[in-house]
Amino acid sequence: MKRRNIGLIAKKELLGLSSEKTIVFAILLQVFIAMFSSFLMVGLTAMYDPEAIEGYSTVTYGVGYAGADSPLIDEFEKRDDLILHRMDLSQALAALRERAVSAVVYVPDTPPDAEGPVMVTLYLIQNDLQSSVINVKVKEVLQGYEKELREVRADRMTAFPVSLNFPESGGGENFFEFVYGLLIPLLVLLPAIVSAALIIDLITEEYQRQTLETLMSTPVTFAEMVWGKVAACEVLVPVQAGAWLLLLGFNGIAVDNAAAILLHASAGGLFLILLGALVALHYRERTSAQFIFSTALVVVFLLVMAVPYNPLNLMVRLAVDTAGPVHWLILLLVAGVTALLGWAVTAYARRVGEGVPA
């Protein structure tokens, strides 16, 4: 195969990528994620950990209090972000509907040392983002009240729980989990998956548009055509992943071992691209090839994720500089498997090319 012919095909495909709406939309989506990662961190962490959004709220909220006097009032007075308003229940609920207050708490006339439980009722606006914030804040107040009730009723205990001492949290665990456990692996590996899906479109469109015979009438061989398309898709992987890491840096997110991350992303991306090319050469029809490739991709990921140093784990370890030198061995292993797959693609492309009329 001639490198010049491969380069010409790759250049042609790169210039024509602007007409591929799928790849353009995918790149724009990744740009949005990378540019607004700090903003997304607040919203997405709140989905799996609602308590996380409390740290980002600096607003003071009014809470309507109805019912009997109780030590719960003292718990509310300890908070600077919650202002308690004493009122009747009907008046408090009317104020809640008009959003004059953000929540309503009703406490029954049950003594703290009563035999039965103290049933405190919390009223919130349904399906409201502010209610999620209030729910977390009021929950902490109610937990303080619960602790006080437990102390009052301590003489009823027949069994005592074991006390566990946990270290104080630094307050940044939500940020760390989202950015290094989800955002960075997503941004680094997504270009490889997108490029692997793109190679299927680039190969199958030659059959669907019936342009393959015209292309074969040039000095370019079928195998060179395939590798030119593979090269065009492979170039996108480190370029996109590097751009996302730069945008993360502009967001104030530090990423260690950026060069190693790009090497692993490029090697893994080439493996997926070659796998997609092999599927496209066999089926030669976009819908069938994309379906088979997606199924194969799920199987490959399930097998790879069973390994301790899987791609997601490895990207996280590299980003926080805890991978150690073992990642070079993994890179060598991936490169070896990719080389074997590249040989298979070349052999299959030459076999297919023999059946294409020149």
C-alpha cells in the first residue's frame, strides 16, 4: 500500500466531514459538555446525590411553622439559611401556594417523652427544583430534632448500637466523583466510539452511492481506500480528546498525564475503528452494520470492564496520577491486539477488493 494514496483518501474524507451531520452534532455536544463542565457538575451530581446541591445554594428560605411548640423551633433557629414564620396551618399552606414561604412544617401536640412517635408533616411544592433544596435543608433540621428525641427516650432502649467514627468529609467528594469518575472518561472515550461509528458510514456509503467503481478506476487500491478512511477517523480521536482536556483545564479542572491519556485513547480508538471497518466491509449496508457493531461493542465493553484496569478505570487513574507504570504494559497489549486486527482488516479488504471491478 502507498502512503500517498492513503493520505489523499484521508484528506478527502476529513474535508467532507462537515457534511456529516451526525459527527458534527456529536462534536458540538462534546464541546458543550467540556465547556460547561462546571455547570453540569452541579446539575448531574444533584441527580444521584440531592444533598450535593445544598452546598451551591446561598439563598435564605422562609419556612412556615404550624402546630404545637417543640424543640424543633430551636433547631430551626440554629440555621442562618432558614427563617421560621409562626402561623396557622391553613394560613401557612396558603402562603406556600403563593410561594410566600418555601415549605411548611406541621408539628402535632405530642410530648417528646410520649409513648407514640412524633409525626412531623412537611409540605413542599410538587415538582419544583427549589423544593429539592429545601428538602435537604429541612432534613438536616429534622435529623437534629430526631437526635434530641432519642436522647429524651434513651431510657427505653434495650440494645445499644455500636458507635462508628468516620473521618470528616472534605466537602469535595461530589466534584471528584463527577469530574474524574464520569466526565473525563466520557469525554476521552466518546470520540473513539463516535469515530468507530463514523467509519461504518464512510465505507457503506461507497456501496450505497455506487461510487466504489469510480474510485477503483483510479490508482488507489481498495485496501488503500479503507485505510485512508480509517486514518481520517483515527485523526479525530486524539484531536477531539485533546481539545476536551484543554477545555477542562480552562474550567479549572486539573488532569495529570494528558499525553498518556491521549495515547491510550488513540490506541483504543484505532481498535474500535478497525472493528467498525471490519463489520462495514462484511455487511456493506449501514443499518445492519451499525446494529451489529453496536452489539459487538456492548460485548467488548462487558468483557473489558471485567478487567481491573479497564479503560474507564485506567483513564481515572491516569487523570489523578495513580496508575503507575503498569499502564504502559496495558498500552502495549492494546497496541498488539490492534495490530492483529489491522492485519485482519487489510487481508479482508484485499479479498473484497479483488471482487470489485476496476
